[in-house]
Amino acid sequence: LLVSAISELVRAKHAHRGHLLIWCSLAGYVVAMAFSATYSPYSADLALPATQDTLLMVCFLAYLSAIEHNAWGWQVWWGILTYLSLPSGALLLSFWIVAVALVTRPVPWPKIRLAFGTLLAAVVGGSIVIRVVPLLGLPAPGNEYGLVGILRSFALLQATDWHRLLYAGAPGGLIPLIATLAWRRQDQLSRSITVVTWMYFLFFFVQGNTSLHHFVPAMVLPLVVFWRLLPAVVSRRWAV
């Protein structure tokens, strides 16, 4: 629903066909995450990491939808939930600020300030909570996603494992991922999403050790880009 809402499919001539194809893409994503996103080669975990990464995408897509509809209060709300849903939510919010600054002309400083303020409030609030929780006698959150843990992920780097492109393209569909390369046929929102997609993909692509579920945003976000292609290419889009 969020993918179609941001894609404005409700106003498309063949909206029902679009919704069906989106569901097909998401079905491929669900199957891949349920049976392939596992740390054990001998078993699949249907509960994790599929659910937590999907929750991250629900929150971030709602964040984008709020931005598209100028709903600033909802933008702050969903931005904070994106941060809280998974540590990589901070990456998405940060990459979004960078993407908007690079792509949008003139630079929408009010939007950037609001997005940065939302991220800063979430980071500061999260830091306070981490220190308060142990004082209440509750288990302290782990630090595996702290700065040291992130730097450790970059201890081993690589740049030749190009089959990882299939991590992003195969679950949700190769055509949406290819559509992110159609830069001139994208509007400003789509271009920002494209930049976020590739920044996120490259962040994990260069790491020596990674997993399928690390690429979830690069699986889902291209669907929005594909379905937002400018009207001039609608007929070719449907043919594809």
C-alpha cells in the first residue's frame, strides 16, 4: 500500500494491474527473505531477519510518503520510528538528507533542516534511553551496532563481488533496479530515492562479510522509482 501510495498508482489508468505486479514483486521479496536470508546454510528462520527489515521499510516508506504529502508532523513521527525500528534506520535517514541536498534544486533547506532535526532528536533521545534503561533495572541494549561495531565491518573490504547485485535485484525484481538507472526520466523524489538506494547498496557491497538482509532497502525502494517513471514512458513501462 505504501509503495503504491508513493507511486501515485491510485491515479493510474491501470492501477489494478500495477497493484498486482507490486504484490508479485513483494511476494518474491517475502520468499527470498523467509528462506534465504539466514545465517545458517542448513535452516531458514521465518521470523528473523525478515520481519525486522520489513518493519524498517514500512517506517521509511511512511516517512517518504509524509514528505511527499507535506505532512511534517507525520514526517517527524515516522522518522523517529525509522530510527528506532533498526540501527540501519539511521543510515537511511542520513542518506536521505544527503540525497535531497544533492538532487533537489533549489536546495530545500527547510526540508533538510527538519529531516536533520528529526535524526538528531532520535539520536540524542536514543542515547539518553540507553543510559536510563540500566538504572531502571532492565537489560541494557547491546553495542554491536555502535561505532566500533560499524568500523569493524569495514576491516575487510572488497570491490569485485558483483553477484551481490542479485541480492538487490532478484528478490523484488531486476527491472525496478534497472529503472533506477533511467535518471533523466525520474522526478526529483525518484532521483532522491535512487541516490539513497545506491548509497545504501554500496555501503554494504564493499564490506567483506555481509548478508542478504542487509540489502533490503535496495530490494524495495526501486519499486517506488519504477512505478513513478514519468508519463512519457508509461507505455514502455507496461510493456516491460
